[in-house]
Amino acid sequence: MKTELKTLIESGLNRLKEEYQLSEMPLVHLEIPKRENQGDYSTPIAMVLGSMLKQPPRQIAEKILSQLPANPMIEKIEIAGPGYLNFTFKNVYWHEILKEILQKGERFGHSESGRGIKVQVEFVSANPTGPLHVGHGRGAVVGDALANLFEMTGHQVQREYYINDVGKQVDLLGQSVYVRYLQLKGKEGDIPEGGYQGDYVVEIAREIYSGNIPIPAKESEIIPFFTGHAKEKILREIKKDLDALGVEFTSWFSEKELYDTGVVAKTLEELNKKGFLYEQDGGTWFATLQFGDDKDRIVIKSTGEKTYYASDIAYHFHKYRRGFDLIVNIWGADHHGYIQRVKAAVQALGYDPKTLKIVLMQLVHLMREGKPVVMSKRAGEYVTLRDVMTEVGADATRFFFLTRGSDMALDFDLELAKRQSSENPVFYVQYAHARLCSVLRNAEEKQIDLSEKDVDLNLLSLPQEMTLMKQLAYYPLLIQESVDALEPHRLSFYLQELAGLLHQYYFKNRILSDDLPLTRSRLYLSRAVKIVLGNALGVLGIHAPEKM
């Protein structure tokens, strides 16, 4: 209805174009008022025009109102405050929403707004040098839910994990495993500076030692052997963790492949042809300053070694060459300084930097009853994602990661995540779905006709019933807003609010009663709420249980 309402208002504005001598009218913005007496939708368009034309907004609002075409679904339009136009719909409109929900079922909330747009969401992309920690887990859930939202709005989506398997960090991994291997054989050795101390390194070394896996004879091949074996082992474990979390990828893309196929060299050659590379102090520099970066960046060191930035440029060049219209990267907050330099590279290569979106993940603080906690040192100095999922389960893990915006640090209380009470948001939401399933099972047992035939929706007249219907009607709009803002956590807020409305309604009103017509109308509403709860939980990758 929001789209229809915008079209209605725009048609009225177009009639005023000539009078106000405007080449074009400002965009119409609609919002849902916070107070019930302010209507169902509101627009400040008269105030925007008033500011442009230096005229009283209420006067302009009256002119807009006089030009609006009639609409059978609108009960009244009022001018409020400094010039807001408030729209209130007839009850029949909300009844039509219920019918649409039951008709579309799992497809309710889907749209084709992104049809023809090819999107890549790249997320997690943790170095294969150790187990996933909770920070990686948060990025995994946000990326997965965001990809689900893109799919719901008709986009063609690819989910990609970028494997950083080149450079000093993976070399240090191989050296660390080799040292542990030597120690298992009774030989001396020290972990290199900056190497990996976690018990998982010992486990990998023991796997090679106990399996009597032959070690290369050439000294130059020993470290690459241990590096390769460790990377494969760690990646297998990463995939297991992501699978347990319900996260799947369309593509696993190796940084090493960029070098092996010459993409890095070709990308630097392309930049050089465009005149954006220059030599200085024995190295090769990319003139990113002219693209908004705070300084130029080195891409080839004086030693001839290419920098991580060179790989990043080549990787994004490769993404665009694959035909993506929109690229979304989910990064840790510590990568904030990389945003402008990567956008500079995108622009220098001839692409619109606005088509590259970066979502930064702030830190996750694990708590237990409000106090910071360290559960395990098995993986070094951080708590693993697997530890958290083992304790609280995948559903709670996913929901808690989505209870705050990505730009905010997150306190994850393990005890709260396990609690089966209304204090636990995931339990509260899932219980609402299970409660409705129970009501519908009881109705079937009582042989109440659940078909849509002859249901009198006019009987849904209580304020709580109207509020529930309006909340359900907001769902498709919420999906689009969440995609546009790249903020899947909005759905967790919505689910908690919808579940709260349902629980309150359930306690104050009998759904199954001796009044059969009223019972059937309330069951109709219950089915619609159940569908939307299930759909929204599905977007977040969380189960919608039928029993709890």
C-alpha cells in the first residue's frame, strides 16, 4: 500500500507543478506515525515544499489535499502539526492484508524490486589460520541474513567466502605447525615471533605425526607442506562450524588463485595503463590520493613482493569483471581504514564506487550473568564460535548476533541465551510461533472449520486486533527497508514486537470460544500472524518450532 499511497500523493503533486512553477517535485517520503491518533501513514512533503517555496507548510498541505484523487481504501486524510499529511485506512484494507498473507503464505513479503540486479555478498572471509571466533560468527549471521533479504526482493545473489591463503600469516601457520611436529618427535624448536600458539596447532601437528604422513625431502618444500596441510584442516573445521550455524556459500574464492591465474599482475597492468601507478623509493605506488584517500598506497614493495592491498584491488576488479551490479563486503570494524582505499581502486578501474557497500562489524563481548567471561583457551586467546554454539545452540547464537545493529558493539549473555523465559528474545519469539501452532492444532481437534469460506473479518474489531493487523501489513515494507539500509537486525526488533503483541492478545482474549463466528475470525488472524512469524524467522535463518 505504501507504493500505491506514494503514487496517489505524487499524482496530486503533479497537478500543482505548474502553479508552483517547479521543473520537478521533491521525493515523497512516507513514515509510520508513533502515535495511533496520527493515522496509519504520514508524509512531511508539505513542509519540504514549504521550505523550498518559502510558504506556510499547512497552506501547501491544504492545496495538496485538495488535489488528491479519491481512494476507496482511505477513510480520512488529516493535516496535523506544522503540516504533516496523515492518512488513515478503512478496516477493510487491513482485512485485505490478512487475505493476502494467507494466499501468499511463505511468499508474503517477497517482491521483485531487485529483479535483474546481480549482487555479491562477501562475508566471514577469515584467514584460514585458526578456528572461527564469535566476531566471525556475527559477520557470518549478518551476511547470511542480508543475502536472504536480497533474495526475497528478487536480486540474483552470490554468497562468497574469500580465502586469504597468501602471505606472512599463512606462512607463520605452517612454521608453527612444523615446530609442534618437531617437538612431537622429541626435537627442539620455538614458535616463530607472531606465530600461532593455540592447541589446534598441536592437534594438526599430531595428525600429521600420528598418520605417518610423509614429509617432503627438500627443505624448501617442508614449510609449504605444513602450511598446505594446516590450511586444508582449518578450512574443513571452518566449514563445519558454518554448516552448524546454517550458513552456506555459493563460492569459496582463493586469494592464491588471483596470483596463479595472473589476475593481480593484470590488474596492476591495467592501473599502470591508466597512469595511476608510479615508482618511488624502489617500490610501486598507486595514486589513490586523487580518489579521496588520505595518501597514496604502495602495491609492490622494493623487494618485489606485492602488498595485501594489491590483492584487494585485484579481487575487487575480478568481482566487477564477473558482472556484479552491487558488491557488499562484511568486514570487521578494524578494517575501517581500508574502505576509502578500496573504493579508490574501484573508481580508478572505471567502476562506480557507490556500487561497493561496506558493512562493518563491531566487537562481540561475551558475558555470563552480566559479567565478562572467557570460556576456553583451547584456540589461543579467544573464544571460538563452536564453543558458543555448543553451549546455547545455533538458533540463539544467530538471534543474539542480530539483536543490535552491526555498527554497535554487542553484549552476548550466554546464560540469557539459554534461559527459557520471556527475558530471552529468541525463546520469546519462537514460543509465539509454537503457541499459535498449538492453538491451531486444538482447533483441528475440535473440528472447527479453518477454511477461509464465510469468515467474517469485521468481527476483528478490538484495538489489539487492529494493531496486530497493522503490524503484519508493515512486514513487506520492513523487508524492503532492511535491504535498502543493509540492516537485517531490523527484523529481530520487528519479531520481538510482533511476538509481544501476540502474547498480550492471547492472554487477554480467548481465541477458541463458544462463539463460533468470532473463533473462526480470530483463527484467521492467528494463521496470518503465524505465517509472518515463520517467514521473518526464516529470513534470519532461525527455526520456527511448532512445539516447545
